[in-house]
Amino acid sequence: MKSISLAALVALQLALAPAAQAKLSAAEAKMAKTVEAEQGRSLALLEKLVNQNSGSQNLEGVEKVGQMMRAELEPLGFKVEWKPMRDTGRAGHLIATHVGKPDTKRLLLIAHLDTVFEPDSPFQTFVRKGDRGEGPGAGDDKGGMVVIVAALRAMKVAGTLKDANIEIHMTGDEEDSGTPIEEARADLIAAGKRSDVALDFEGLVRDGPGKSGGADMGSVARRSSDSWTVTATGRSAHSSGIFSAAAGDGAIYELTRIIHRFRTELPEPNLTFNVGLIAGGQQAELDAGGIRATANGKTNIIAPIAIARGDLRALSGEQIERVKAKMTAIVADHAPGTDAKISFDPGGYPPMAPTEGNKALLGKLNGVNRDLGLAEMAPLDPLKRGAGDISFVAADVDGLAGLGPHSSGDHAPGEAVDIPSIARQATRAAILMSRLSAEKR
């Protein structure tokens, strides 16, 4: 059977819905039809964005994508500012504001201009394959930016944008943040403090079988992201003396003890901890960025140094501090003849806890789904999402993540966006933002 378009579905729902049931207003129905009618325009924008490389370290490329977004937002009545961030090692952020009716809710929309694909990546261009659009950042997060623009265009046509108070932050370093992160995220954090609702347009996650099957899920929580380093030391000596009172266990055994105890003693709900890099021997050291290690040694020398780097992801500040304390205690319980220390990188991504306010927002989104004739979206397990920029405002404002399109293969060659989901997500977002922006503060 041929699939029915969202606009046709909306028309059918309006025709068949009993008067007693909630349904779309005339303006909301117009938004749905506008999004559908402009899908070709949205895809053209997506292709243009994807074909401009904007790896986080390609500062000029990120700025060019920012210019493309400025060209889309200014005609919609937004005042657009480019906030340079070269002093943090990154390009900068695009900030756009639309002033509407006083005393109504202020919406903060979040997306990002950069991708993980730098100019030396072999994956550089947009290719359409039926309902799939492959390309670097097609889903994460250029598809999300296209959803924002499509939703705002629909609101303008329907007349609901003129009274809306909306601030948009499109960061240029979400995939590889500038340092110090406190400076890199200062504008976003300030925006969260003056907003009433935060909507994050990274990709929609589906739960269920198949790449395109399953149910659309609502993201009311995201976990944190912190990095740690363990450095173990021991006594350098002839290997024949290993485990003796004089030589001790050596640095590599000490580091192995620590990692094994992390694996066996730390697990709890909503927590993950990965070891991503390890080195040890007669000599071992990390590079300045902590992403490469060099080591040398011999089989007949007890290793005097061993180093491991990893991450830690949790759902609340309390969980982060408690787990860090357990890790520190494990590291301090040394094997014979060894020492070890753990350090945590400054400026990680905070968590977005599943608050009652966030859940209430998902309830409002499900009101939109009901009126569109779409299935209700259940809360997504936070283990199925990574960290994101919305977490920097989560302590100050209620929020929802995952309002961008569905995609697959993110962060790898072959990343692809599900093209029909662009219109569906833009329609949901346009109606949700119109309803929220009409609410009193």
C-alpha cells in the first residue's frame, strides 16, 4: 500500500475527528500542510549544508555553515549574531533571537553547526538513496537545523511566529568543545537562565526492531560525560623479582587491579565507564590532548609506569560525585610496592536528569501527537543517548531532546538521515512551539 503523507493524514484526521475530541486548529493544520509542501526546499537546504564540510576543527567551514543559517533565519525576523570563539580553539556560535509578545513563554532552541567529519575524511558529500539521505552530519546535526528552519517557516506562514519569543543557539563545537568549556558554553548557559523551555534538535531515537522500524521516543534525560586518567607507578627492577617484597607488583599489575575493580565494583543503573586508551612499560606518556600514548619496555623489566584514560557517564550530579568517590577509593588501595593516582578532566558535560518538568513537556508533545494522529512517544532510556548541549541548561529550565530527524550510522561514514522524518519532526516542532509560545510565563 502506498504510504500516506503527513498532510493527507492531517486532513483525514480533521475530517473524521468528533467535535468532542481535541484536534488541530486551522493554523496548526496550515503548518502541517506548509511543512509537507516545502519538503523539497528543506532537502535542498540539507544538501547544501551537508556538502559544506564543518568538522569541529575546520573553523572556516563551521563559519560558512553559520552564514548559511543566518541567511535562513534573518528573513524570518530573527536578529542573528555570530559569537566568535577562536580563543577557545573553535570557530564560534550562531545566536538568533525573535522578540514576540510580552509575558509569554521564552523558548530556547538548541542545535549545532559542526560535525565529527574533518576535511581529511573520505566522507564529504550528500547522496540521496530513496528515503535515505547519506552525508556527513546529515542526521547529526544538519538535519536538526533543517527541522528548525522548516518548523519556523511553517509558523510564519500560519501566523504563529510573530508573537513567539524564541532564542536559537547553534554551537560550533558540540562534537569537540572548545576550552575552557566554561567560556565555550557561557552564552548557552546564560540563555538557559532566561528561558522557560529548552528544545534540543539533535536526532530522534527510535526504539524497536529494524533500522527504520520501531517507535519514535521522547528524550527527557541525557547522561553526563566526564573523562578520567589513572597513572600507576611501581619499582623498576629485573622481572625475576616480580611480586617480591623488594620489587612489588609493578605499575601494570597495579593498573590492571584498578581497572578490574572498576569493572566489578562500580556497575549500577544508568552508569557506564569506558577505558579508551591504555599504555605501560619502562616509559609511557600521553600527548597534550590525552588522545595518544607512547610506550616502550622489555619483557624482563618490571614496568615502573602505566596510564589509562577513560570516560564516565551518569544521570545525576549526585551519582557522578558518588561514583568518583568510589573510583578514588579503589585507586588509593594500592598493590604492594606501587602507587597510583586518579584525576578527572575539568569541564565535562553535565547530566540532564529526568525531571517532572521534562516529563510534563513530553506530555505536551504527546498532545501534539494525538492531534496529528501519531503514536504516543514513550520516554527513551537515557542509556541510548550520549551527552549533549541541552545538558548545560538542564539545571535551569525544563527541556526535551531528540527533536531532530531520525538517522542511522551517526559519526561514521554512511551516516544517513531518514528523509520522511524531517517533515514529521518539523510538523511536531512547529505545533509544539506555537502552543508553548502562547502560554503565559
